[in-house]
Amino acid sequence: MASEVLINVSKDEKERAYLMSKLKYELDIQSSFVEARREGIREGIAEGRQEGILESQEKIARNALAEGASIEFVQKITGLTAGEIEKLAETGNSNC
């Protein structure tokens, strides 16, 4: 890398401007890839959190249903829809 810098510095001003422009472009491209990767990681973490929340809500719902709670009560405490709770009730307590 250092030898490249010495060679580039010794070139004429026009060539130096071109090389600097090319380097800036390459760095901008790399930066956009890094940012896209970071955004993908953030989205993946958010999805994982949502999945964890849903699993927790479902587990609470199954436990409440097993104790005889009504679908309406389970809706209130979990935020799940009646349809989601009914599906959980159909599968029973086997997923706890």
C-alpha cells in the first residue's frame, strides 16, 4: 500500500486527481456495503425479538388456556387475536 502511495504521489496532478477520485468512489462503494450489512443485521435482530415476543405470548396463552382461562381473557393478557388463541387451544399444551 505504501509503495502505491509513493508511485501515485509522483504522477502528474491530473493523474493524481483521477486516482483520488477513483479511490473515493471505491471507498464510497465499500461504505455502502458496510451500511447495508449493518442494516440487515439490525433488521435480523428486530425480527428475532419479534419472534421471541410472539413465542412468549403463545406460551402464556397456552398456560392460561390450560388453567381454564377464557379466550377473551387470554386476548387481554397476551395481545393475541382470538383466531391465534383458538389455534393454540386446538393444538393443546403440547408446545409448552
